[in-house]
Amino acid sequence: MASPDQTRTDEDILRRIDALIAEEHHLYHDRELTVADRDRLDQLSAEVDPLWDELRGLRAMRRAGGAFEQPKPSGRDSKPSKGAE
């Protein structure tokens, strides 16, 4: 997996999605699902959904001509609000 200062490529993300979906298909293949299988399916879904979101975001930024950057803190969070003084 990429470090926070590196952006994964579409291919990296798609490979991971493919691997997770293959595992999902394996769990469903010709058998009754156990409780552990159902738990794993929940984990797979929780991991796949953000990957699709990341992929869509990267593609949208590319289409808009932007470069992917990690969000930076605004600096406003470090000052107390008027009510907190």
C-alpha cells in the first residue's frame, strides 16, 4: 500500500479491488456461508467501497486537470474559538 505522501495508481487500486472481489466470489462458491464467512464479506465490502471512491476521485481530478494532493490542515483549528477563551 502507498504511503500517505504517495498516490496509488489506477492499476494499483484496481488490482486490490480485483483481489478482494475474487475472495468474495470464492466465499460464495458452491457452499453455505458460515458466520465467519459473513463477517469476512462485511470486511471485504468495507474495504472495497473506499477503494472505488478513491479511484473515482483520482479520475475526476485528472479530468479536471488537477493533481492529487493530501489535504493540509487549515491552521484555524489551532486557535481557540471566542467562546473557549
